[in-house]
Amino acid sequence: MNKYFLTIDNGGTNTKAIVIDTKGNQIGAVAFPTMRIEDKPGFHEIDLNELWNAISDAINKVIVKTKIDSIDIVGVSCVGHGKGLYMLDENHEIFAHGILSTDSRAVDLAEQFEAKNGEIFPISHQHVMDSQSPVLLNWLKQNDFKTYSNIGVVLSAKDFVRSQLTGEVYQEYGDASGNNFLNLDTKEYDPQLFDFFGIKEMYDKMPPLKYYDELAGHVTKKAAVKTGLAAGTPVFAGMFDIDACSLATGVLDDNYFSVIAGTWNINVFPSTKRADEASGLMNSIYPTGLNLVEASSATSAGNLAMTLQSLMSEEIKNAATSDQSIYDVLEDFLNHTDASFSKVIFFPFLYGSNVNPDAEGAYIGIQSSTTKSAMVRAVYEGIVFAHRYHIEQLLKVLGHKPQAIRLSGGGTNSSAWVQIFANILNIPIQLVEGSELGGLGGAMGAAVGSGVYDNINEAVDNMFHLRTEIKPQPDQVKIYDQKYHMYLKLLDSLDGVWSDFKTMQEGIGE
């Protein structure tokens, strides 16, 4: 009997159902755009009934597409974006929208908590971000008490999906530790954290914790009918998508960084030590048992998608009539231009900033002669500048460059963009086999949980396959260093202005 694993990867931009075999080969995948609701500025929500229906449809389709027998799926793992907020009522039923990790409604609240973060950093070893569940829960308590009072259980994105498959509710250690819920020493929920965030009522709404490879239920008969999975199929706790992508790229120690260019700009490395509070970095529990040191923000590929919708709507239509994607057209453009082409600087802060919390997206250097092409290339470059900003934070903690960066996320679909990453970061970029790395990492966890492999290191050894390495080009590195230093200088110059700019915007809106 052939053995397969199914991973459901619930991302902020796209959601996928992926089938992986025991050697890490991707047998098939079905994806759909995550159906975001953005009806108010800063609000990024999702209808959970629609999400579950779409996921069920994707599971059915991937089983048909791969022509496998569902009985041969020996384990299911759920992977999802971190942070955000997913809630069920006391009967574990859907009653409210989920909140995505790009939501920024609570940015002012997060600033207030972060100003006194020294009270909790020794407990959670986390800084406060506006999309973390505790911050969003406090926002609901103050602004939507009806929803807050109906909460019966607090989950992460992947935990919600798992609950629909199994009828059981759990949180998972990696996700919870990256969401300011856990004492990193005791590895338990800590009442002091709930008191700090003013949500002590939620302490009793937290479900039991599971490790990534622990059994977290079985596919129910109801879910089997809806998804096409076999009833009784084991479902394992699964992973935070950062953990899944890092494992899929074979990152087991600090010789390599895992960088994810997706909805979020994520840069991490596993470590025996934790980053201190002054570093500004986050710490969470990695599946190997090490700490995962993280520098991240919502400043990555999501900015490109939004900018293209605004700048290139006509080009998108024209590409479609030629059976092409706009990204195919842009790939050719990127390959025929270089670092000297665009003289424009772009701040990729459409969904939030990794510098001043009030900073917003901007182009600097536009003239009457500036072309749309120059503006688009500036977006590609600006996103990598934002990654470099975070990677330099990691380097200060580690003390030396890694051997290479293992890149994952939507950015890897463009070989030209990967070369830009190598040139701006001046570190070799390595890519791995497979296009759905969150799915692969989830499958690694299911492989351990189902007993195919004894531990996660063995699963990585057997399921991770390096594809290629892209080296920096010295002439391009030199130009990008000049651009990046100007990027930093501009950010520094504007640092004292953003707050006033925000006040002006709010005043106009009144």
C-alpha cells in the first residue's frame, strides 16, 4: 500500500490542499485565494463557513486530481498563518468571522502594550504585535463586547481547520508560543499574560495544547462526507506556517536562515539561545525543541499583488487574453533589466511597517519621466530591502552570516526575483524541490506522528531535497548596497513625521 499525507495550508493569501508521499514528493495540490473581507480600513477578516466549504472542496478536488484512494492517506496535518484570531462559541460552533494576520485595527492598542512590554518579555519572550490574538481579544472586549462575550474557545488558523475535521479543539505549542500566549519556560498558558492584556476571562477559553506530531483527533463521518477523506483518518496537531516552511527547507540549526516571502516578510533561524528584549526580535518553540528566533512584518509579497492591481490592471487583462499571467510578463521584464533600471525607492508598508508603526507605503523619487515599469521594479526591490532590514536584525543576534538562506513562499515562483534577493542580501539563496513548502513541512510532521519516521530530523533527512543555489552578482550587489543605504536614510529622515502624517489623515477624515 502506498502511503500519503494530506496537508491543509491555510494561508493569508492562498489556501491549499496538498498531497505528499513519504519521500517528500508533491503528488498534487489544489489552491484557492483566501477569501478576505476588507470592508473597513485596517479590517481583514474571513467568513469561516465559506472558508471551510472551500477547503472541503479543495480536499475533494486534490483526491480526484491525484487519483489516490483516500484510504491511502495515513495522516492529515493542518498548517496555517500565525497570529490573527479564530473563535468558536461554547458549543464549538462558528459564530463570528476569523481575523487574518494582516489585520491592523489594533495598531494603537499594540503600541500601548509594547510600551510596557518589559513586564511580560521575561515570560513570553515575545514583543507585542497588533495582529496577535491577545491584542485582538482586548480590542473586541473594548469595541465589540457581544462577540467577545460569546467566545467559547480561542484558536489559531490551522486549529480552526482541524476542529472542523475532527470535532475536537486544541492549540499547538509553536503557534501559541508565537502568539504571546505561553510562558516559554514552563511551556504553559500563563495567567500573567492574560492579566497583562486585560483578557483574564479568556484564560479559561484556551483549549489543551498539543505538540506538532501529536494525535489531535480523527476525521469524523460528517467531515468525511464533506471532504472525501476516509472517516477515522488520523489528524495531527500540525504547525505554524513559519515552522512548516522552515522544516521543509531543511533548516535545523543556525547554519541556515529560513526566509519566507509571502503575505508576511518572515526571517528566522533555530537557536539554542533566545533573542533578548533589546533586539526587538521574537522567540517561539520550534518543533525540534530549539528556540526559533524571528524577525517579521507584513511587508512582503502581499505588497506586490496589491500594487499590480492598482498600477497594471490593463496589463493584467492583456496577459489573460494571451493565456499568460501578469507574473509571466513581469518575469521577462525583470530578466531584461537590472539594479540600475529603477531610480525609485518603494516602502512596502501597505499592510504595516517594520520600522515606525505609523509608517505607510510610499514611492520616493518619482519624476515626470518615471515609467510604470520603474515603479513596478521598485516594488520588487523594496520588498527585499524590508527583508534585509530584518535579516540584519538576526545577524546582530547570531554574530555571523549563515552559509545560505533557504527561501520559500510565493516569491520563489520568480527566478528573477530570487536573484534580486541574492543580490540585495549578498548571501547565497537556496531553493528546494516542490512548490508548496508549507504542505511539505506539514507532511513531515504527519510522517513523524504516524510513525513513518522516528523524529523530525529523520523526516527532514528523507523528505527535504535541495534544488539549486543562486549566488550574488558582485556588480549588482554594489548598486543595491547604495540603494539600500538610501532606503535606510530616507526611513530615518521620515521617522519623526509619520505620527504627524497620521494625525493629519485622521483630522481630514473627521
